[in-house]
Amino acid sequence: MTNYKFKLCYLHEHFSEYVKTNRRIVVCMAVLGSSSVATWAIWNRFPMVWGAIIASSQVLSVINHYLPYQKRIEEISKMKSGLAPVYSDMEYNWFNVADGSLTEQEINDLIKKFDDRWTNLELMYFTSDALPYKEKLAKRAEGKEIQYFKAKFQLEEK
């Protein structure tokens, strides 16, 4: 269960990074585009500078649609929406496991059921791309996972 919570936190960290990247690029394009128009009056003084700014803005606008983070934002969003209920069901069933009311076979069957559901959802996404591993995001995700379990189950730190 903790592994799956980590995976959800890690997906969220990737999602947040890609959304920030998207915002930075959109803001940059807006600033470049509007600053080049706003400074049209001094075009004659620095034509090469303003030409470079306009060209940069246009290139950024074109390549922005082909950068992988655009598709990753969409796929991670859908993936998180599918995986979160599976995790919620795992957590709900954990209490039955923890109180000893299930047999070992029933526990094994639950694990198999949740593994299959999770895997089937994972296989639906990133079929033409891979989500790169980023140590910085993994550390943040691990911190959030630990905070979650400490708050939810009043656990001591690992």
C-alpha cells in the first residue's frame, strides 16, 4: 500500500512540474510577444534585438506544441484520476487486513485484485512515451508519502 501511495505522490510531483513548465513557457511567449509589440517605437534603434525577440517567440510558440510535457500533463491527469480510487479501495480494505478479520487467502486475493487493477490502468498510459525518473521529484514524493501516513495512521517516521 505504501508503494502505491508513493507512486501517486510521484505522479502528482511530475504533474506539478509539467504544469509549472507549461505556465513558464506560456508566460514567456506572452511577454516576448507583447514586449516586441510594445517596443515597436524603438524598432529602428535595435532592429537585430527585436528581430531576435520576435523570432524566439515564434519558434517557442511552434515547438511548444511538440514538447512532451503537454501530453504528459494530460496523461498524468487521467492516470491519477484512475489510480486514486484504486488506492482508496486499498486503504479501505487495509483496515480489514489489519484487524485480522481476513484469512491469508483472502488477503492474497485482495492483493492480486488491486495489483491487477493498478497494472491495467498503468498500461493505458504512456504507451508511446515514458515518464522519466527524477530523483528530486522522488524525494519530494517520499516526503509527502511519509507525511500522509503519519497523519492518517499516526505512524512514527520510518
